[in-house]
Amino acid sequence: MAHGCFLLLCLSLTSFVLALGKIDPRSDPKLNLLVSDLPGLHSNIDEKDIPRMYSGQVELYPQNNTRYYFWKHQDTHKVDRNHKRTTFWFNGGPGCSSMDGALMELGPFRINSDKEVTYNEGSWHRLSDMVYVDQPGGTGFSTTDKIDHELNQVARDFMRFLEKYFELFPEDIANDIYLAGESYAGQYIPYIAASILDHNAKSNSTYNLKGLLIGNGWISPNEQSMLYLQFAVEAGLISKDNAAMPKILQQQEECQKIVSKIDAAVEADKVPSWHDFESDSTACEAILNMITRATTNLNGPKHDQCINIYDYRLRDESPACGMTWPPDLANVYKFLRETQVLTDLHVTTNKQWTECSHEVGRDLKARDSMISIHLFLRILESVPIMLFHGDRDLICNTVGALNMIKKLKWGGHTGFSKNAPQIPWVHGNQSAGYIKSERNLTFVSVYNASHMVPFDKPDVLRALLDLMTHHFDADTSNGAVKYVTHPLERRGAGTGPGSSTNPSTTSSVTRIIQFAVILVLLWGLHVLYSAYRARPSSIIKSSTGNTSASNGQRKKNVQWAENLRRFQLEEQLMHQNTSFLSKALQKFRGTERRGNYTPPRSFSPDLRQSFELDSLASHAIDDDFIIGSDDELDEETRPQDPLL
Ligand SMILES: *[C@@H]1O[C@H](CO)[C@@H](O)[C@H](O)[C@H]1NC(C)=O
Ligand SMILES: *[C@@H]1O[C@H](CO)[C@@H](O)[C@H](O)[C@H]1NC(C)=O
Ligand SMILES: *[C@@H]1O[C@H](CO)[C@@H](O)[C@H](O)[C@H]1NC(C)=O
Ligand SMILES: *[C@@H]1O[C@H](CO)[C@@H](O)[C@H](O)[C@H]1NC(C)=O
């Protein structure tokens, strides 16, 4: 009997303590999104390296099934400067999932061939809370019946997501916010930043936007494309004697005409405005396609037929030429289609993951959107922008970006000034790249890195956040200045900030549980002691009246404990019904091919190429390598969007 009373008291007390800690998932919906397990998480990764994670699909617009999928990583053993910082990460496309970033680039995990997570030492979550968002709707695990066509729609939807996100994480609302991403995110990020600035100007609850980081960004498509030929020749990828050269030069001239027209219009505009000839970059992009074809050798071994356009050191099979790269992609596909993984990540729709959504790529043409470079002037007045470029990327290469900056007007001048120094960047003792920075715009070239810089150089690229937040040394020991960033120390077992014996670094949930257990034990001892001293009958009497209440309480607590163990969704946040769109999406299945690579070498281009400017050009930009037929979608059922 003493036992029963002990249990009762313990349970009541536990629930009281839990209520105090507000960690009942009913009162804090984010607890339903906690990720407690993933294949390999606890076997391959040291417990102290496992971030606290939240993952799920947030409903934005129930009327058209729009849900944004996010995955948040938070270090439970933060270094000081990591506090109060939230970085949202976007991959490009349009339509490519930010799971690329989370699982192949800057996230805490990489996926091995056993479909298990392994630890990535270069993860950004140690410097900032990281939130990987699949957007716009239709991308990755995000759903919608109404795909965005224009960039202001993308920004509007993300603002809605931010609202929902901070409802889940109100404790983060005052955090410094960074927007970071890659490739086509060079369009998303400035649009979202401009929307945040608009919001801040109108509202009393402002978002603390502190900086933008854009990697190998697609920001001014025509201007960037005009430099493909120069870059390819300088990198030794194509010889001036190539038989296709006259045709390529002809296309180059075509592109030059368009760019001149744009330059004239930009010059004449008092405020940046939209021009149809600027948002269409098909003619200029075709140059890359022509270069790729002109250097393709279909007679070569399969892994050595053409340049990988994301890393020109590598060779690939034609016509993929990089589309199935990086090699981790095959593992990521398998991982994100595992039922257990979907359960662990709280993905509740029946949507099959694809790296890049064909539909989003096709619909988000942004033909009525001003290109994002024209938003820079305004953004740079209040928020710094860092453009970083892996120097081995062909598709969004350094030369094109520098050309774009040369023409950009901001902070009262055009381009970087003549004597803007090119500052060497040293990471640890490794030459990492160089930096140019003036009037809130910073250009960083990262040496020996591809289009996906953090895939090649995770540890180096994490230090980009240190550059952004002025956490580096300016070393002038050799006369000229160089910026030195420092690798984060590996967390040794039981030492340093990673030590689990340090109560200030233990997660709050763990602390509350520890506290509850100690209290319960103390009370238990007290109760046992009282029971020992008191008459048994009095204990029976005092406990009977509360039995039913305690059962209810117990059930709730057991349920809570189960939640905490598996963090399953008790009530499904999202509806299970699949939209027409997501069904259609399942038709496009990934070809889980692995790219094969050999070290770069000189090769003689084949002369039998064709030079049609076909649709490949419009697929050139990080588009889906999963080719499906557009005819499979009924255009009648496709929602029409007003042109904005
Ligand atoms: C902001 O707050 C001030 C004072 O608290 C109030 O007068 C003003 O109307 C608010 N503005 C908005 C846009 O809510
Ligand atoms: C750079 O940004 C700061 C705010 O972060 C602003 O005060 C300053 O005027 C900006 N500089 C230029 C040249 O626009
Ligand atoms: C650079 O640092 C690494 C690790 O700290 C060390 O192993 C290596 O010898 C250093 N290299 C040079 C050139 O100092
Ligand atoms: C870049 O790679 C080349 C060869 O792959 C190597 O010789 C060079 O040292 C590397 N440079 C840096 C800065 O890592």
C-alpha cells in the first residue's frame, strides 16, 4: 500500500514539475516536431554531437494544401558566439530541396551507403541555429496545389512561413537572422530580404535581419552568362581552335546585344524596373550548353564524356554533365524515401522526395519579376551581403559574378573601387580563398571548391559565418593584411564545452527531467519514511479518493513519456490526404545513378556535336535531372495565378 501511495505522489509530482517546465506537447506544439532518432543517429554519432532537431511540415495556406517543410538543427553545447543566431538555408533550382544543404553540404549529417547518418565535422549548426527550408511549395517535402510563378509570391509565402515558424519558436524571435543559400537562391534571398525590410518598416515586431550569404548565386543571369566563354577558355576547358567556336562566338554576340540593351535600360531607369528582355536569359544561357556540347566526347568512356558543369575538374557521362552529381545524392535519395526516416522527420504527406521538382522548375519562370540584382542597392543600405564562390564552378562562376559586381551601383559608387584590396583568407593554416569587401558588399572566392562549396570544403565554409560576424583575426605580420579564421576544435570526450557534466550546457529538457527525477526520489524517500512510521490504514484511506484522477494523470504522463521517447506525432498536425499535385509528382521518379569521376585531364573535343539551341539551355541551371513529360499534367487542373 505504501507502494501505491508512493507511485501516486511520484506521478502527481512529476506532472507538476512537467507543467512547471511547460514541456507538455499539448502546450508546446514544437515538441511534437522533435526528432529523437534517425537511422545511424545514436550508433554512428557521439551523443554530444547530436543536435537538438525539430522537423515537420508547417501549414501555411490550408485552402490550397500549402505546407512548408523545415528541419532545424540546434547545438546543445553552444559556443558563446553561436547564441541567439538563426540562419535559414535555401538550395536553388528553382525547385531544389534544401535537403541538399542539410545532407550533403553544411548540415550535421552526411548519408552513407547503408542509408545511415554520419557526422559532418563542418556543420554550421555549431555557429548558428540552422533551419533548412524546402520552398517554394512543391519543392522537396513541401506541398502546394498552387505553385508560385513569380518571386514576389515566393517571398510572400516565406514571410508567412516566418510567422508560423516564430509561433513555434517564440524564444527565437529576437535572434539575429541570416539568410543563406546557393545558386538560384541568389534570386530567392534578395526577394525575401526585401520583404523582411518592408515588414520591418511597417511593423512593430521586426525581424532582426543581419546578413545575407549567397553561394555561387544566380543573380543576374544575362550578365553572368556572358562570361561563360571567357571563363571556359581561361580555365582551359575549351580551345580557341574548337570547331564549334564560330557558332559559340555568334551566340556570344547575340548575348552581348541583349546585355547592352539591358545596360542602356538600367542606365536610363531612375528606379530599377522590370524589362522583358532581362528576365529571359535563354539566349545567353545557351552559351554554356554550346560549350558543354563542343567539349563532349561521346566516344570516350562513360565517366569521361563531358565536363561536370558544377565542378570543372570533374568529368561525367553525357548528357548528365553534372546533373547527377554529387555522388552522395544517390544515398540521399534512398535515405529520404525510407519509411522510418519519414516517420522520424514527421513527414506526414505521401509525397516522395525528389532533389529538384520538375513542376516548380517549370512553373517558377519569374518572367514578370525583376531580377534580384536590382534589389541589392536597397538591401545594402542596411544589411550586408556576402557573395561566396567556389572557384571550380562553371555554371555560376567567379568571373561572371565579378563582372556583375563591376556594373552594380551601390553605396554611391559603381563596383568595387580600383584600389579595393584583394585580401587573402587563411583558415587555420590553409589558404582558403580571397576577400574583397566595400560598402557592405563582400565577395569571397573559395579556392578549389565547386558549385556546392560546403560539399567540398565544409570546415572552411563554416568560417564564412565567422567572416560575416567579424570573428576573425586581421594578420598584418607580412606587411599586407590577411584575414585568418580558425577551425572549431573537435569536441573531445568529456572535456571542453561538450562535457555533459557541465550543467549550463545541458539541454533544458534534460535538466527538467533530471530535476523531476531527483525531486521524485526525495519525495519517495520521504513517503516511504512516513509510511514506515505511520499506521498502514491511514495510508489506504488517504489514497482511495484520488485513484481515478491519478489514473488519468498517469495515462497522460505515460503518453508524454512515449512521446518523448519516440517523439511521434500524437495528433497528426497535417492531413493525410494527398493533393493532385503530389500524386503527379510521384510520377517523376529519380534515376538513382551515381556519377563517375576521373581527375581532370586535357582531352580533345569531339567534332561531331550538334549546336541546336534546344531546351537543354533552360534546364541548365540546377534543374531537375529527372525528366518527366509535361503532358502528364492536366493543364486544366493547374491553378492559374495572376501575373503580379
Ligand atoms: C507601434 O507602436 C506604437 C507605440 O507602441 C504605436 O503607437 C503604433 O501604432 C504601432 N505601430 C504599428 C504599425 O503597430
Ligand atoms: C551599411 O550598412 C549599415 C547598417 O548595417 C548602414 O548603417 C550603412 O549606411 C551601410 N553602408 C552603406 C554604404 O550603405
Ligand atoms: C596545418 O595544420 C594541421 C593541423 O593543425 C597540421 O597537421 C599541419 O602540419 C599544418 N600544416 C602546416 C603547413 O603548418
Ligand atoms: C588546389 O588544388 C590543387 C590541385 O588539386 C593543389 O595543388 C592546391 O594546393 C590546392 N590549393 C588550395 C588552396 O587548396
